[in-house]
Amino acid sequence: MKKNTTPVYYGDYLHLDKILSAQELQSEKYATAAHEETLFIIVHQVYELWFKQMLHELNTVLDVFTQEAVEDHQLSTVVHRLNRVIKIQKLLNDQISVMETMTPQEFLSFRDYLVPASGFQSIQFKMLEIKLGLKTQYRIDFDKQSFYQRLEPKDREFLQNMETKNSLFEMVNDWLERLPLLDFEDFKFWHLYEKATQEMLQSDREIIQQNETLTDEEKHKELTELGKTEASFNAIFDEAGYHTLLQEGHFRLSQKALMSALFIHQYCEEPVFNLPFQFLTCLTEIDENLTLWRYRHAMMVQRMLGTKIGTGGSSGHDYLKKTTESNRIFKDFFNMSTFLLPKEVLPALPVNVKKNLGFSLSSV
Amino acid sequence: MKKNTTPVYYGDYLHLDKILSAQELQSEKYATAAHEETLFIIVHQVYELWFKQMLHELNTVLDVFTQEAVEDHQLSTVVHRLNRVIKIQKLLNDQISVMETMTPQEFLSFRDYLVPASGFQSIQFKMLEIKLGLKTQYRIDFDKQSFYQRLEPKDREFLQNMETKNSLFEMVNDWLERLPLLDFEDFKFWHLYEKATQEMLQSDREIIQQNETLTDEEKHKELTELGKTEASFNAIFDEAGYHTLLQEGHFRLSQKALMSALFIHQYCEEPVFNLPFQFLTCLTEIDENLTLWRYRHAMMVQRMLGTKIGTGGSSGHDYLKKTTESNRIFKDFFNMSTFLLPKEVLPALPVNVKKNLGFSLSSV
Amino acid sequence: MKKNTTPVYYGDYLHLDKILSAQELQSEKYATAAHEETLFIIVHQVYELWFKQMLHELNTVLDVFTQEAVEDHQLSTVVHRLNRVIKIQKLLNDQISVMETMTPQEFLSFRDYLVPASGFQSIQFKMLEIKLGLKTQYRIDFDKQSFYQRLEPKDREFLQNMETKNSLFEMVNDWLERLPLLDFEDFKFWHLYEKATQEMLQSDREIIQQNETLTDEEKHKELTELGKTEASFNAIFDEAGYHTLLQEGHFRLSQKALMSALFIHQYCEEPVFNLPFQFLTCLTEIDENLTLWRYRHAMMVQRMLGTKIGTGGSSGHDYLKKTTESNRIFKDFFNMSTFLLPKEVLPALPVNVKKNLGFSLSSV
Amino acid sequence: MKKNTTPVYYGDYLHLDKILSAQELQSEKYATAAHEETLFIIVHQVYELWFKQMLHELNTVLDVFTQEAVEDHQLSTVVHRLNRVIKIQKLLNDQISVMETMTPQEFLSFRDYLVPASGFQSIQFKMLEIKLGLKTQYRIDFDKQSFYQRLEPKDREFLQNMETKNSLFEMVNDWLERLPLLDFEDFKFWHLYEKATQEMLQSDREIIQQNETLTDEEKHKELTELGKTEASFNAIFDEAGYHTLLQEGHFRLSQKALMSALFIHQYCEEPVFNLPFQFLTCLTEIDENLTLWRYRHAMMVQRMLGTKIGTGGSSGHDYLKKTTESNRIFKDFFNMSTFLLPKEVLPALPVNVKKNLGFSLSSV
């Protein structure tokens, strides 16, 4: 291994000249420096540095799934890097507590000088969303209109171009479809599965009907909910029915991809599914942390502004609250439990199926 | 100081015989022991121990506010103990990550044996809610009906009796009303305040109108929101108008209490307001952490059950999601920023006002 | 799947009658109740509940390694459960912040009534240590004498009996020895490894010698350190030399086990090593978290007592500080980096070696 | 309040052009880019941004204490800002978990290219230490020699100049000395205190002597420790004795300052001491978090390098481990509990003393 020929000095290596001279206060231009504006700037700069790191990891994950076959050792690297993304997300969530040391009154001392800048103008955050799979058509209505509104033309074009590329969601969907989990000659898994779910739903129906602590109204409501769950189950085996629910936004994954993901979740303890299961779990956690971040961020904004408008001219907290629930990317993994069966009622994987899987998975 | 006459042994002192023999698995009664049921039980037992500690702190806080006058050194103790409650809440929130190490499939191995037990049957959690101020009339509709539904008669009566007592919310409202912050002979604070807010709102209106990145539709929406904020401001000075908004659930504090709280927030850096401000901030954080806990808990339940029913026979996550936003107790403090002015435009507190306050506050 | 025949009620299921009646204050017996004694008791009871859960997980891990062969799907379960232990440890570490809300003065109000109880009497914590592998001979000198001193005879016997059983450390050592990683017919890994390390050490020597920012004294010191590292490297290939270092406490794993662990670390990205590497990493983290817990605990005790004696009659913080560094169990994994080579200089695993490994590993 | 005349755009405001172009990989210059070098750079850049924020807060705190009199409302601001520093420190500590997602092997891929850069060259971190009060004479021996060794001349001069200025430690010492807490005409506090401590020490002696679970050797050791504590107590009242202990490094605060700090701790619930007590507690926590950061950092370095040398040419973990214990700044507050009495045995503050204090404190 070669060595560097020029000695390295800490501050030069990190370009601290750039990093530490990038805090320029707006308040100083129009009045005296507002003490907390420095915090406001630094908090956002740290966010952007972490966003850059998350994109750095995500890009290599996308590279892996762009290839025709995903090797096991690549999946190992993918899981390793997504776990890093998750650790960074936890830090981002905790970082809100630092921002919250700024009182609303302190924020008011410089808020007006920032108009119309807004966190919605963070290009890197939008890149993260798009690359993960939150493209325009999946955004909530309000968001569809305003997503590109606030950006300068060059940024808008850059992101709109990015929307035309395959996202991680789409690549994962394709990869799941390619996995050979749906047909086994002698192993009638899906037939057994269908039978087991019917029994489970019937059992749930009885639990509700026999629960004396529920009012009639509540029972009625619960039975209606159960009916919907039953419809979801039926849809797994019915292409047309599934397609309808997909159109209605009930699912995002294709039927085939959902079935593969379900199979992996059911048999997650099988060594051959160890890495695929870790991978799907990482995606679920990343989505969950993103949702949690939006929620905590919305609470912080509300506490900071009340119903006052933000610097971008809109009362951001309303918007953020709406996006919290709706802008999920991998929600099908999040809802996967709906379709899960207890390990006890699952048919054991036959030896020849296991063997085939071991071989097949590493070649897709 | 006396000493104990009988030597103390660690395990006896902590009654570990009771604590460590209290994990009785349901799964073991009907099948083989489900490994994760132990985790499920212990997680909930730890929750209940912390709830007991939180009630222990809360009870002494209620005792202080039951008295006619609250001394400053008592407020010092109150803040100290509420900060302890906040630290415990953070732990409770982080504890969800331990529960999340149980996969949905592992939960299914014993879920059916727990019917119809439910976390909604935690008496201590309901005590916390009621004592803080979340009485039946403030609950969301669905919650009003079902809150007592699932409980055994003795527990129901116990809690219903508790609802007739004064909650912390009510006591704080009274205490704020008693503070002599609204009339000062020579200092026309509220008059100046009214004038300053008019100017601020006018300025906000201009920010919206001149923002070229907003569509007409968005501008219209923002101006409507601003109109509502303006109505809130006006209500502060208009007893009848305030009363209407209070009836509609827009406010919970009385007009007088809200004005006192606002005054404390505006002048929070004055030493005389140091403890009162810390106290109100604690209440806001406790409410925020409670909300965050409900939200994270709801996400965890969804991940665990999907749209399946819980052990209590209802799909808990829907319910929890609803309570997240609605069941706020001290939401007026949370929204206080709506009415805040930047420090720069506030009139300085006259010396004689400060002096009077120093004297008056310690005698209420 | 069967269902329960008797309805379950939350409070009965969790035995809250036992759990919530187990807080008996010593201060109340001799004076008035000290408010913070409740916190003190509950914090320790929560610790004990988590210890029970950790032991519950650890016991099943020990069961797996007691068997002659460890199947891959069992390793999957082991990693899953050890990750749960790690999450619990993080909670235990954060829990110290709750204890720290008790001021030293508040502790003094009841400290004298607890004599001579001590946290060193926690049987479950000692069980954890012993089962992980911290047996008497590996404890620091002071600890060797006092470990059993404070216990009642039945507790002492119980733990001494446990010391005669195989610990996780010993089982892991055996399992590593059994792995077929040291001899491959055509692949002279260890020969190549020896050559590569010689080059690396030579390169490190040059880095030190050419570093102009180091004083002569520092250079001398660093070169001496490098000499020790070189001796460690040489010992890997020299049975007698290794044995000497093992006797001196420099290593704990056997030479063969260390070499296997090193091989796994070097090729951790190979799918066949994915679970073994996760497993070794879990053990390292558990050890690190235990160390961190002791350190934070020692700081908390110092802050609480200064140089005063604790309830057990000894100034606990001195003791704790000593144990921090010394009582490591899996320190060889922690120090593994000493022997690691960059991926770039590693010889690629030949295909037939990979194939053999895939087969061999699942059969040991 | 004026408004900005030029519209602000998020990316321009935060100078993201500088921030996001400051990641220049060394590995790329000599070989192919090492994936994890980006993480390494960004983690350190985030550290430096937070250091800048901490210095920003610390500088205003120093400004306050440079003045002749510290007003109460200034102390309120000081406490608010130091609490922000503490929140940032918690984030810095948690950030280590992100760095730990880099495996030792990944680090080896670019380590050699960074020679001889080292974290010890962080000027901002050294500024923090010096401004808090960790000047050369208080550093441990090894540190005294090497602290300035690795720096470029201009950085060395800059820091050496800073050492000639008053640090926060010195300013706090002066402020404590100025507080009028040591002489009250009719209130013989220190006399009563001396009597109470004698009784407490005698009681502790009996606890040790009567403890049957201690060996004779342990008893001897404990009694020796108690003797030292007794000597510390005596020193408080004995100028010459105190001076000796101060010279030996047993204390850092002057005798008078220590007595004032002790008085504040004893009566921390008095409203007049509310802010001073919060202030001293903040300083203790900042010191504790700094220590914890060094410790966690040292563990991380050991895990990353084992006994290999770091990029700066020295095996950093040894050094770090040493600094952990020794480089305390406010250790006298940390050890304050040694001298604390339970609230129950303290004489009540007479009314006229309280009144005088209220007046006097705000004028110092």
C-alpha cells in the first residue's frame, strides 16, 4: 500500500477554512447579530453534511441493484451501509433537541430576515426522497403542487430529471419479482398459506364476537375492519383484485414482489433469507425514521411558530403534519404483519426447496 | 440522624422475591413457552414501575398547588421533580426500541392467549392522564366511549372518582389567574402589546403577498390562516370572543390564565420569572413527550399487527393515531408562540413593576 | 392454535399486585419517608427486571453452544437475541441519567438506613458476569477477594456452583477452535498473512521514524510500543510464545480460536461469514457496553458520594474505576484490529475454499 | 423590525457551495477512492461545526463574567446557553456510534494516506479546553509535552496567547470569592457545619467498624480512606492545610471559592440560589460530558486500531485513557458531595440572612 508523499495537516485535510467561514448572519446585515442565528445556521449545515453522507451510501446501494444479478456479498455490503444510514437518522432525530434549545422568542429575532428561504428548498433532502422512491405521483396532493414551486429553475430541472431514473423502490420491486420464491414443484406453499389464513381470520372473528367488553357499535366497527383485512388477503391470490387495490394506493409493490417479500418474512430465520430479511428490515426502519423525523420536526415547528407563518411564507407545521402519514415509501413492508402467520402454523421448508433457494438466490 | 437497627440485604430490600417471580407466561399454560412472552411481560412491568414513579412525583406537585400560596422554594422543588418526570419519559420513549426487537411473527406465537387483555387497561397510565388534566370531556369522541369500557367495575369507579378531583391543569389555571400580572398602574403593557401585534400581523400579510414563489391558491390559503391567527389575537382582549373560542376547543386555559402565561413567556429572562417559566416549559415538554410516546407506540403497534386486531379485540393503531393529535392537555403553552413578540419590540419592564412582582409572586 | 379459556385482565396478567407493592421504604421505618427513596428502589427494581430478561436471552444462547454442532439458523437466532441484549444495555446506560436527577443531598436523607446493602449484592448481575465468562480467576485482585464476601451463604454457594459450568466465553472458544479455517490444502493463507504483516510493521516503523512532529522521547516510546505489537504478531504463529502471553493475561482466547476469529474478521464480507461475524461483533459490543456502564456508574457514584463511603461500607467509586479497565471478557475481539490487514492486501479466497467453507461451517 | 431587501435562498444562505465541496479524499489522490473516507471526513467536519457553536456560546458566557457585577438576568442567560452546550455534547457523544459503523478494516483502506494528521490538531477543541480552564499547568505530564508539539507555529502561538487570558474556571473562582456567603453577623453557619461534619464522620467510622461483611484488610483500607476525607474536611477551615492540598492538586478552587460553592450546594433549594446552583451544575455536567466523550472516544480508537499506531504516529488510545481521569477542570464541584450534609441536619437560613442574600447576590 502506498503512502502519501505530502504530510497532511488536520485543518487543511478537513478544509476547515471553508467549513468554519460559512456562517454568515442575515441579522448582522440589517441590525445587530442575533445570537441564536449562528445555531440556526450550524444546525442546518450539519443536517446537510449528514444528507451528503446518506446520499453517498444510498448511491452505492442503487449501483448494486442496477446490476442484473445481486451477489450475496453485495447484499452484505448493502445491509452494512443501510445500517449506517439508520444510525445517522437517529442522530438527526436527536439533533432536534438541540434546535429546541432556541426559544420561540429567540427565533423571532431573526426570522423576518430569512424570507423567503425555507427548509423545503433543501435539494439534498429532496434527492434522498426521490432516490428512495418518493416521486411526485406518490406525494400527497398539496405536496405535488408545491414540491417544485419554491426552487430555482436549475434545481427544479435537476430534480425533475432525477425523477425519470429508477428509484430504490422500483429496483427492490424488480429484485423481489426476480426471486424464485413463488413456484416450487412439490411444495404447495401458497395453497397451505391460503388455508391457514382463512382459519386465522375465522378465529379473529370469534375473538371479536365473544369479547364482552366491546359495545355493539365497537363490534360492528371491528368486524368491518376485519372484512377489509380479509379482502387484502384475498387480493394476494387474485391478480385483478390486487390491481384494483394497488390503483387505490392500498399497495405500492407489485403482487409478485409482495408475495416474495412475504415469503422472506415468513421464513426469515432460514440462513438463506438472513441477508434479504435484514435488507427489507433496513428499508422499513429507514422509512420509519424518516416519518419520525417529519413528525418531531413538525412538533418543533409548531412550538417555534404556533400558527404564525414560517420564513417560507407558509405555516409549515400543517403541511408537515400531513406528510407525516402519507409520504411513506416502503409502507408495504411496514404493513407486512397483516399477512404474517405464526411460525407454528407454517409448513416446514422441504430440504430440496432450501437447497434450490441457496443456489438460486445467489445467482439472481 | 438515626441508623437502621437491622442490617439490610440488597435482595430483601428490593423485594426481588416478588419482582422476579411475577413473570407468568400464558403461552406455557396452553402450549410450550413462547420465548418472547417474557420480554413482553417485562417490558410492561418496567412501564408500570416507571408510571408509579411518575405518579409519585406528580402527587407531590399536586400537593403544592392545592395550597393557597405557592412559595418560590416550592416551585424550585416542583421544577426539579417535573424534570425527573421528563427524563423518565425519554427512557419510556427509547424503551420502544427494545420492544421492537420482537418480530411480528414472534408476537403471533402468544398473542391469542392474552385475549382480551389490553394496554388500555393500565390503571396507572389512566391515573397519570386524569391527574394531569385529560378528563373525559377533553378526550376525543371515540375515546370518551371506550375509556371505561374495558375496565373491571372497581377500577372504573376508582378512576371516575378521581375525575371529580382537581387536576394539575385546573390548579395551574387557577395559579396563573392569581398571579398579579395583568394590572399595573402606570405600565400600559397590554395596550402596547396590542399595538405591536397589529404591526406584526400587517408585516406577515405583506410577506405572504410579496412572496413570488407562492401560487395564488397558496397565497389565498395562507391569508385565510393569517385571518384566523388575527382572530386569536383579538380574542385575547375580548372576553366574549375568547369564550366562544374556548367553547369550540380552540383554547383550554381561561382568558386570564392565558394572559398571565403569555406575560411570563414574554419576559422569561427576568429572574422573577425564571422558575415560573421553567415550570410552564416542563408542562409543555411532558405533554410533548406523552404525544411522542403515543405516536411511536402507534407506529410500533402497526408494525407488529398490520391491520390485524390486537389482544383487546380492536385494531389499536387506528385509535392510537387519533389520540396522538387530539389528546393534548397543555396545548395552550404549546401554541404560545402564536402570541409571542420578539424581545426587541417589547417594552422594558419598569423598575417599580419588577419590584412589585418580586414581592407579589412569592406571596401567591 | 388454541386460545385461552379464561379471559385475561392486564393487571392480573402482569401481577401488578406484586410489582407495585414491592416498594418498601427504609426511611419510613426510622423517620419520615424520604421522597427520593422511592426513585432509588424503583431504579434498582427496573435494573433487576432487565437483568432477568438479559439472562433469559443469554441462557438460550448457552443452550445452542452446548450442542455439538451449531446450525446456521441457530446462529441467526443467537444474533437476533444478542442484539436484543445490546438494546437493553443501551437503555440501562441511559437510565443512569434518571438516577442522576437525585441530588447528592437527597441521597444523604436515606443513605444511612440502607447499611450494609450494596449493589455488589445483585445476584443476577453476578450471574450475567459469570455466564458470560468473568470467572474469579479473571477478576482483578481486589475483586477476587471481595466478590463473594458480601453475600449470604446460599447466594455464595449458588454462584460458586455456577462458576464450575462452562461459560459463553469457553463455549465460543471451543466453537472457534472447531471451525475448519486453519488448514486449506492449496491456499497458504497464513503464510501470505505473515508476509503481509511484516511489511505493514516495517511501514509503521518508517511512519514513526519520519514523523518530524514527534520528540525523540516520543519516537522511542512509540518504537517500543511497535516492538510489543510485533511480538504479538509473532506469537500468533508460535505456540510457545503465544502460551506465554496467554499466561501473562495478554490474550484470553486459545491460539487456535484467535486465528479463527481473525480469519472471520478478515473475510467478514463473505456471505458464509456474515452470521459468524455478526455474532463476534455482538459479543464485542456487549462487553463494551458493560464497560461503559461500569464507567458511567462509577462517575455517578463519585458525584453522589464524593469520597464518602457507600451504603456497603466501601467507597465504591474507587473499586468501580478499577474494574472498568480490567474486567473485560471478550477483549481479544476488542483488540482484534491489531492483527487486521486492509482488504486490499488480502489474498482472495479461492473458489474451492469458499465452497468447502459453506459446507463445513453449517455442519460444525 | 426591518426586513431583508434581497430574497434569501436556502442553499445560498447556508453557503452549501462551500460546505458540500469540502470533502476531498486523500485516498483518491494515491489510489481509488476509499468509500469510508467520506464518512471519516464528514464526521470530523460535523464535530468542528459543533465545536464552533460551543465556542460561540462559551464566549458570551466569558463576556458576562468579565464584568465586575453579574446580574441575575445574565445568569439566567448563562444557564440557558450552557444547557445548550450540554445538549450538543450529548449529540457529540452519540455521534461516536456513527463512526463505529466503520469497521477497522475499512479504516485501514485509507489510514496510511492521512499521516501525520491527528485529531490532536483540532484548534477549536484546544480552544474549548483552554477557555474552560484546562491550561498547560493542569494537564497531565505526557500531555504537557505533546500538547503543542503537533501544531503549526501560527496555531501554537495563537493558543499560547490564549493561555494568558482568564479562563472560565478562573472567572468562576473569582465570582464565588466575591459572593457574600461566608460572614453573617448572627448566623454561625460554619461553626454549626463543623460540628455536624464531626458527628457524620464519627458515624461513618462506626458503620465501617461494625460491618461484618468486610475483612480486616478492607476495614483498614476504608478507615484510611475515611482519614483522608476527615483531612479534607479539616482543610476547609484551615488556610495553611488547604493551601498544601491545593498545591498537591487535591483542590483547584481557592478555599474561599470552595466554601461559597459548598454553601450554594447546601442551600440549593433557596430561590436566591436557584440560578447559581443551576450554573454550577451546568459546569459539572459539561466537565462530565467532556470526560465521557474522551472515554468513549478512546474505546472507539482502541477498537479501530488495537495497538496499532494512529495517523499521528502515536497509539492514541493509551494517551486518551490517561487524559480521561486527569484532565478534569471543575473537579471540585464533582467532588462536592464529600462535604455535603443531609438537609435534615442543616441549620435553617435565618430570615435576615435570606433578605441580605437576595440583595447582595444581585449586586455582585
